[in-house]
Amino acid sequence: MREMLSLLRFDVRETFDSVPWTVYHWVFFAFQYFVYGQLVSRLVVTLNNYYFYYGTGLLIIMTFNISTWAGRRFVEGAHEGRLRYLLSLPFTRGELFLEQVLLGIVVNVIRIGPPLVLVLLIVGMPFTSLLTSLLVLLGMSVGIMGMMISLSFVAFKSFDIYSAIVAGMSAVLIRFSTVLYPLSSMPISYGTVSRFNPLTYGADLLRNALNFDVPSLLNPELSVVVVAAVGVSTMTLGMALVPRALEGVKSS
């Protein structure tokens, strides 16, 4: 465990070695929220306070992208030769999987924290909502990271196929969900598909946590169950698949 935590500290330092790159994520979020968000909120007149709705959607998209990055970083390490070195270190492959998930959680907290505080300040939400909403976003990130890292068995055979699968999943999961528009504004066919999308439950749970009043938000108790079930199932799947996928990767 101590060796795994040492690797985690090293990876965190390496990830945030470039401070301007981290600041870029915050600036890009602010640009989307203050410029594009203002334009879109003036076009969407069927939903009260769409500007707030759009801000929470951006937070979810940012969490999704960071979680996807964590999975992609893991498989890139195999193709760059970094994984062979890691496999020679004194910890199990299950601990290696867990370290990658913990790294993704730390990165999520640091990169999503300031944008989340910004949204709460803009809409005047009490900071008692900060911890609850952060827990929802981290719960979603665990499920997404577990799913993306579990796909590493595909990446070890073909990184191009892995990239195509991840890009396709990102497009479908985000667009067929309530991240950017509520169920009440969707056609029946889109709404039916969205109800089978775990991202829908995570998005609606975040808005429930922030007491955002929007028509047809899904039941928060059901959303908690779905988000927790996705996190547990993908983590379990990752713990089962990743050690087997690494059998073909020889250590140095």
C-alpha cells in the first residue's frame, strides 16, 4: 500500500507539473460558461434559468472528460513502455488499477473544484451545497473511470479501436442524456433512450443536490442507486479484467 501511495504522489506531481495547463482548463470552462452559456441561455426560453442548467451541464461534461483522460492515460502508458516499468514495482496489478482510479479522483477534485465554486457563486447557492455536489461528481467519475480503464483489454490490442470506442461512447452518453437539456424538452424517442443512460441519473442527481427546480427531474433516490451501482459494477469489472489484460504485458 505504501508503494502504491508513493506512485500516486509521483503521478500527481507529474500531472500538475505544468501549472498553465491546469489553469487552461479553468479558463476554458469560464469562456464556455460566460460567453457561450450566455448566448445559449438567451435562445432557450422554454426553461427558466437555463444559464444555471447549462453551468451544471458543463461541470458534468468536464468531469466526464477528466475521467476519460484517466482511462486513456492508463492505456497510453502500455504503448509508451511505462507500464512495463510499473509492473516491475512491488505492488499487485489490482493496486495498480486502484492507483489509477485514485489519481483520476485527485485530478477531478483539483480541476473541477474552482469551476464548481464559480457556478455556486454565480447562481447564489449556499456553500453547504459544495460538498454534496462534489460527492455526486466524484461518484460519477469513479463509474466512468472504471468503465474506461476496463476497456484497456481492447487498447492493448489496438489503440485506434479503443479511441474510436471511447469517442463513440462519449458522443452517445453526453448527447442522449439530460446533461444539456431536460427530459421534458426531449422528443419521446430521445427521452426513452436517455432513461437508460447512467449519465442522465448523475446529471439529475447533481441538480437535485443543488435544489434546482426543473420539470421532470428523475427521482433522487433512484438516481443515487443508479450512480452507486454503476460505480461499484465498473470498479468490480475493472478489478477483474485489468489483471487479465495485463497478462500480455511483460515487465522489464
